[in-house]
Amino acid sequence: MANLRTSVTTKKLEMKPVPLLVLLLSFKPEGAKTKEDGIQMITTGKEYWYNACFGDEGYTLKNFYKEMSGGKFYFEPAKVIGTDTPGVLEVVLDIPHPDRMNREMPGKNHGVAFYCIAEALKKADPYIDFAYYDNDEGGYLSSDEFNVLLIHAGYDISGGKDFTDKLRWGVFANCGSLPEDENQDGIKGAIAPELDGVKLCAKGIGCYTLVGEYRQMGGEFIPHPIGTIAHELGHSIGFHDVYDYDKEVVGWPLPYMFSLMGHGNYGNANAENDVLKGSVPQHLDPFQKIRSGFAVPEEVNENGEYTVRSLSGVDANILKINTPDPKEYFLLENRQMEGFSKGLYRRRCTVDENGEPSDVCENYEQGGIIIWHIDEDIFDRYSVIKRTNGSGFFNPDTEEEDDAARHDPGIVALFKNGFDENGLLKNDGKFVLGYPEDPFFRGGDVFNSNEYISAATHTRSLNSFPEGVSPDTYNLKIEFLEDNGEEMKIRVTQTK
């Protein structure tokens, strides 16, 4: 656990393509005869992963990051020697699947995983010149210079733990780094390898991204969609989760589907078909998009009329409405049901003929403007602690008494509907918590910031008010002057 007082920020990225090696891992230990011995072979093939990650058509990883960044940033194939599938390499490791190894070494899961990753990188060494990517000649490959995505044969535990005759072993999708100086859990080789004179995936500098080959959805296993990959690679380049890990506070105001680093990695342009969930990931929240350099906000410092253009269009913009506190402000974005935003959906509560409750997913019929409340101080102070970023209630295990100040999360989506009188997201018996019926503002709507109550402090509009600014008089009013469309005009009136 990092120190609470450490400032954690989404880092600024260079707006250029970043090389990505997609490494397909099969496991076949010497002398093994059955899957029970730890055998698990890749069955999807290199072509599938090339198209999913680097394809120019459809909902691919490349097109996703290009849309988010206005074409400035994406992952491109690393140079792999002797392959007809750019950027993709399959290797067979003569060790058991890590899930099988965990049986023999309980409590050493990290060491087992790190050992397998290091062995896979060593196997790839003859086919790639890692030193070629050490642009600063620092002896390490950073995530700005090079990324590796490891696809483990088998299923991804994050999508279910059932197994079949075909899929016996699994891993849990994650992004992380390997220790540089000491073998993890005492397992020899569970350390960042040095190959071609550079260290790979070393802690604090480089990262690995690991995903299971298949994911269980709709009662069947399918090749893992790109949503989880986009999310985990997002961690490797600096993005932070915006969901609550322990879920202690029911209804805490989180972005859910509206950020890649929330639940947006499960976006689906055909929501009623669960098998496709995760195939159309959603944009980052606008705050991390701006911090990373994917977008430059249009500053609003004066009352007046402004235009918000669709995120998926070539002239996309994000409005930043500044308040008396320079670290606390509102962001507006226009999300039309086009491009990757087609994957936005809501969850509706239903009851079957036997009276059994369940949820169904359905895409929104139309988009509109989403309003975000941003508090940079809260994000920078608490995002290192995953629980506190999502709750704002004092946790004696991770916080000091003087850090117990109440706060909302640093990134809050102010949905048009979906909040109760206490500032918490509501489950009204019709629409599931965090998936409101209609979150978008459109022509004829009016937003008043003092109608949105902090779930932590019960203050209105802002989390804190500078000297001379009263919570009783401050208000941001936004009138929506045009109906839903690629361009939507608004009127901003801020009373300080």
C-alpha cells in the first residue's frame, strides 16, 4: 500500500503510437499427458488477436484508443522476427499452467504468476530486439516505450470459474510489474528479466498486462473481448480505477458505465446479448482523458453560450467550467450513440413469470450531455487508496485521523436522474443502481448545481468553498438550448 500522502495523478502521455507485443502463452510441461498435469494450449490463434488489437476495421483496441485521443494515440504492433502476424507471437512454455502450479504452492500466487511472465518474456527474446525500444537508453523499457500483453491459454477467472474439458485452467486479468531485485515469494526466476541489455516490466518503470484467453459470458466461453484489455492496458499507461473495491457504501456516486476505468470496459453495442458484453468499451472519464493529454478542454470562465460537440466526432470538445476553487470544476461532454459510445447501456429490473427478479441490459436510444464534478485535490490525495477513492468514509486501516475529512469521490458523473435526496445513486426498483434510466441532459433541461447534494458532507454544489464564497449563494446553472445532436448549444450562468 502506497503512502496516503503520495500524490497519484494520471500522467501526461506522449501523443504517438506505442509498440505492443501480444504474447500468446501455451503451457505443456515435459512429460505431461493430460490437462490435469497443467497442459493448456492456445486455441484462438494469432490472427484473432491481431485483428482484435491492431485491426483497422470495427471495434478494435487500435480504433478505441484512436477515438479516445482524436487519432493521436494508439497501440501499434511491435516488430517480431519471423512471423506473418505483426506484433503477435505464440510461445509454448515447458511448465504447468500457473493455475496448476498454485495448487502445489498455495499462498505464492504472485510468485507463480511473475515466474511465468518472466519465462514467457525469455521465450520471446529470440524473436524481438528489446533493446531497440529503449529510446532513452536507460536500461529499462518503460510503458511509454513498450508494452506487453500476455494472453494466457485457458479462461479468465474474472468472467467465471467454471471449466470445461477444453478449458481446465484460468488466470485473473490484471496489470502489474515484476520486482527488480528480489524473487517474489522466494520463487527463483520470479523477477524482472534482463534481455538484450534492458530490463522488462520492472517495478515502477514498466508493466505487463495479463488476460485469460477466454471469458465466460451468457453461459458459454468466448475469446476475451477487448474491453478488459483496454482497461488493463489503461493501467499500464497511467489510468486509475474509479470504482469501489469493497462496496461498503451502497449507492456511492461512481461513474459506472461512463468510464473505461469504472464499468465501461463492459460496454456492448448489442446489450441484450450478454455474450458480447465487453466488445465495445467506453471512453475514459473526461478528467483522466484531459490529464493524459488525450483531450484539451475548452475553458469557460465567463457566463454565456457555448457549444458541446460529440466525443465521437472529428471536432470533439470537452467544456471545463471553472469555479472559485481552481482545483474544483465541472466538465461537460456530448456522448452520442455513435462510435464506441454505442456500447453504453442501462440495466432494468424485471420480474419473471415466477416472481423471480433479474436484470436485463438495453442500449440507450439517444445520447446527450453528461456533466462531471471534478475535485483534483481529492483525486490526487485518495486515488492511491482504491477504497477511499470510492467512498470517502474514514478507514482506520489505511488512513490517519487527520485525513478523515469527508469527501465525495474526485470524479463524479452528475446524471440527469438516478440520485436520491442524500446524493447517493438510487435503485428505484426499475433501474439498477448506477444505471439510470436517462443520464443525459438535452434541449429544455436545466442543471442547477445546488440540487446535487454531496453524499459525504451534504453540502451543495462544491466539496469546499473558498473564503468569501457562500454555499448558500453559489450556484452553477446550465440551460440546454438545443435538442440532442452532434452539436448542442448551452447557456452557462454562474452565481458566486
